[in-house]
Amino acid sequence: MQSKLVNDVQLLTFKTTLSVLYKVKLKNSDDVVLLDDKVYDYLTSEPYLLKLDFINNLRRHSSGCAVFQKTWRKADGGYKTETIYLHKLVAEKFLTNSKTSSQNLVGARNGNKLDCRLENLVYRSRSVASRKRRTSNRVGYTGVYKENNRYRAVISYNKKSYHIGMFATPEEAALAYNKKSREFYGEEGKINIIKSKQD
């Protein structure tokens, strides 16, 4: 494997598959965006994106994805902000055949919104996108709630709520939720990532 750094873009060449993976550093963080070679070529050659210096002005958005954002002064003295989400731009250019009227929201198969490789981007329905969203509950796991000194696991399916069980730890409850989520939703179900004790 060869690796070299060019203008904050790390180029990794895998000789076995002859594919190229680009890692583009974001402007406001140490995080990087992962891009296929043909996507990177498009982003660095399309005239309007070149004019914006798009590839060198990507930032991490509060939602966790990569975004280009610039504010323009209008002729009337007001301002207009242009926002381009990288994952949406890539999907709209390269994955239009998989977009349908119901599956029209772009998501990441592996949950990493900065992984904008074509194999990782997928169009989803609103309900699937909602299930895949990061949890914001206090316990830190989707479908897990603390009750006294134990943890309840609950899941919704077909507009009904199902009690999975009571558990001694949040991790046990999260694992039970994961099992039921796979049973109900298959690959489109939300899966909790279990934290290690050090986290």
C-alpha cells in the first residue's frame, strides 16, 4: 500500500484492487471524509465546485456529516447562505437509479456520515432514517430506559410498543433491543453500539 499527503488529502492506493481511496481533512476538525476516486475526480473538476474551492472548504456539520457552507452578499444588501451536504451531492450525482419516491433520504450503511464512498451511501425511507438516527436518551442506548436500579428494553413496531424485558445493566438491555430490532426490521433496524467499560 502506498500513501502520500497532498494538500490535506491523503491518497491511499491499494495495489491488489487498483482502487484509490481519498481522505480529505475537514476545515474545522481533525476528521476526514472518505471518497472514491471517481467521486473525488468529480468534486475537483466540476466547474462550479472548482469555483467554490469545494473540496478544500468542507466542514463537519453539527449533525456529523460533511458540509460546504458559504454566505454571499446579495445586490440588495442582504445575505444568502449556500449549503451543500456532501453525502447528498454524491448520492444525487452517482446513485440516482436507487432513489424512489419513498426512499429519498441519503444515509450511511455503516453509520459513519463522513464515509462518502459509493458503497456506503444508500437511499432510505423516512422511517428507516428515523430508526438509524443517533439516540439522545439519558442512558445512551435506543430503546433502553432506567427504572429504579434496573433497565427496561422497549421497541416500537407497526405503531405498537413492545416490552422486551428488564435487565441488570444498560448493555444487556441494549443487546436485547438489538436482537429484537434485527428480528423485526432485518438490516434496516437500529443497532445499538455497545460501549466498553472505559467509555
